[in-house]
Amino acid sequence: MTGKNVIISKNICKSFIDKRSKKEIVALENINIGIPHGRLTALIGPDGAGKTTFIRMVCGLLVPSSGSLEVLGMDVLAEPQAVQDRISYMPQRFGLYEDLTVMENMVLYADLHNVPQGERQARFARLLHMTGLAQFTESLAGKLSGGMKQKLGLACTLVRAPELLVLDEPTVGVDPLSRRELWEILQQLVKDDELTVLVSTAYMDEADLCSKVIIFNEGKLLAEDTPENLREYLHPPKEVAFTGVRSLPDKFVIEVRNLVRKFGDFVAVDDVSFQVREGEIFGLLGPNGAGKTTTFRMLCGLLPASSGYLAVAGLDLRTARTQARANIGYVAQKFSLYPTLTVDENMNFYGGVYGLDDERLRERMAAVKEQFDMAELSDKEAGELPGGYKQRLSMAVALLHEPRIIFLDEPTSGIDPVARRNFWKQITALAAEGKTIIITTHFMEEAEYCDRIMIQDQGRMLALGTPKEIREQAGVASDDMNEAFIAIVEKSRGEKEV
């Protein structure tokens, strides 16, 4: 069957009705594509392109407005359950039960899919070995790192042997090391089992690993071909924020000395020291579970240190946390604004929290909406915004009180490459105005936009310097920051094992 199309879409269209305006929104328009058997196929495109809508129709969870869709030789419109019985689907937010162990989650999904008892032991053993979870079977899912949770989600998705595996952005928010491991698993499944895999992704380097790439934009099919033939789309000219190192004031706005954070006997941050200059873009990098989010939360004054010295804007966080936080703007890793409030209602609420008077708040709202191109979205509910615009709104709210220091916790996770480039233009503009930016990210190409970066793993600082200095320390032949990051982390782990 290799070479045949297991998904055939003919003139597929899908429209929705906007709840507020009652206007028709076209999500997909005349989609004609074929997805081959026994291959990895990537579906890419910006936020709102229609990727998730198409994936949910393939899985029989959404009905097209018009057109025909065949999956595994069946009409998915006429036989959605029959299709679902033969495929496995891992959505963006896979439903792990965090208070159950790794093995209990796998058993639960095997029960849900009626996997025969006689097949379970061998299948579980293979999946646990493949995902590297064999030694964590008794660990609670909620205690796993982000990368391990994704691998457990994949294992649960595969407890039965599907003919088609559908994954909706499975590596969002996952560090480069875990991403590489996840893609090695997918490639192994395709090679050993001739499994057909359809995966949507925001990472261009992941599209390179697929046999076929399908590009959506604004609900339309933009292109479909091999990665080799789509280089222009997959790798547009890189927009570099800086050439060399920017000239910065020698004033330090963050000082960290011998910082330690313990949770019981577990040391999350282990004797970390560094300084950040005014106007600097400083990147915190590390694998999932490295301690960077704990470090980040201590810097923001959201979590007290167990020991060590930590000052922000010249204020000791042990004695002047409230005063220090008045200088801080914070964008959380997950969208944390009120989804049922409009853009303006969210800004009014948080402006009040920041203590802005009515006149000043009106001025700042107008300014940040213009800055982030949101003037026409004032009455739009925050929860209805595409991912890229949710991120813009979070940034706009964080800047209402004109903070000196801006903390961004994986702000580009889950948004498309075009939105990420636009975001970094805004970040570099803020830095040019003298704002200090502290950012965590799993996109290693974004590290190139930072003046300096720090790499953490298992609570310890492994490297600190400019991107060029980090690559030199890693000793890799290429200028690929992914390779440098992985080399530094693997070297440290190897030395620790010895």
C-alpha cells in the first residue's frame, strides 16, 4: 500500500459563525490534497491558517461545510466512528491524568481503546522503551517534565496499533533535546511499522524531517511538495536582530549571587550567579525541568529563594519585593488573561491593578494598542483571539505601566514563525528604548536575538555568554544553536554520570 494516499481531500470548505458579530468566518477554502501511506507528512502555517480545523475533520470531529474527505478508504462524513476506530489522535492539549502514574495512564487508555489483555504487556514494554519512560512507570504524570509528558501522551496515543497517527503540534513548549527524541520516535515508527503520520508543527526544522510538507495560509492551500522543493517557504531569509554585540550602559538592574531554591530535599536551582545590564536582552535556556522557570519566578518575585542574594532594579527581593515588582512587566508561559473579557476590558482591569488613573490609562491603552496593531480588536473577546494575538495582548497588558524590566516566559510557544519574527521586532525595539528583557524560550534560533544567554540543566548553570561565545564553548562545527545547546547539555550530563 506504500505510495497510496490514505487521506484524500476534495474541495473541502469549512466556515464558522462569529459569536459576537454573527459574520461568517471561512476557516478552509477548497482544500485538495493527498497524504501518502507509510510516510511522515507535515502540515504548517501561521495561526488561523486552518491546520487544526483540517486535522479535526480528518479525525471525524468536525464536519466540512462542503467537499469530500476520504480517510483509510472510508468517507469520514458518513463513517466518523469507523475512522476513529482505526486512527490515533494526539491533540495540542492531550488529556493526561496528572494524579495517575505513567503506567496507570497507559492502562486507562488501553481500557478506553479495548486493547486485548494478551497484547498489552509486549506493547507497553515497546512503547516505554521507545519513549525512555521505562524507569518512570510509578511516577505521577503531573510530576514529569514537559518533554516527558509529551512522550507519555504519545505512548498513550499508541497503546493500540493505529493505521494512521495524527499529531497536532506535539512539540510546542518542548526543549530541543526532547523534540529531537520525539521525532526520532516518529521516524522509527514510520520505518519499522510503515505507520502513516500527519503532524502539524510550528518548527521549520521539523518540516525538514518529513517526506511531504503541506502549507496552509488563511484557510487556503499555499503549497505542497517535498522539503527540498519548498526551501523558499520553509527557510525565508533570516532577519537578524543584531550584528555583533550591542553597546550597553554598564548599569546592572538584576544581580543574582549563589541563588538556591529547594523543594523539600529536591534542589531545583543550585548555586546560580549572574548579572543583567540595563537595556539587555538576556535569555534563559534549558531542557524541561532544568530549573529555568523556577529561576524566572524568583526573579519576578513570585517565589522566594531558599538562600542567596537576589536584587531587581536595585531592590533586595527579600526586603522590598512589592517595590521591586512595581518595576516589572510579566508575561506568563500560558495565556493568563480573562478569556471572556474583551481586549479593552482586560486592559481596563489590569490598568486598575497597576494603579493607573483614568486619563493615564486611556493614554497607555491607545499607545499599546497602536504598538501591537490591536486598535481594531478592542471589542473582541480575548479567548477568541488567535494565538499570536493573545501573545500580543499579553505583551500590551504587561507594558501598560511602563515597566523598566520585562519578564517573558516562553512567549512565542505555540505561535507561528511569522508571528515570532514580528514579536522579536517588537522586543528589539523595546530594548533599544532601554527596557531590560529577560526571556525563556525553546526556539534556539531566538537565542541569536539575545545579547547574552544562560544555559541551565538540573538546577545548575552550564554556560553564560553571548551566542557566539556559547557556540565556541560547545565546540560544534556549525553555527546551529540547536547543536550547541544539545552538545553542552549532553556533555554536562555525561560528566555527571561519570
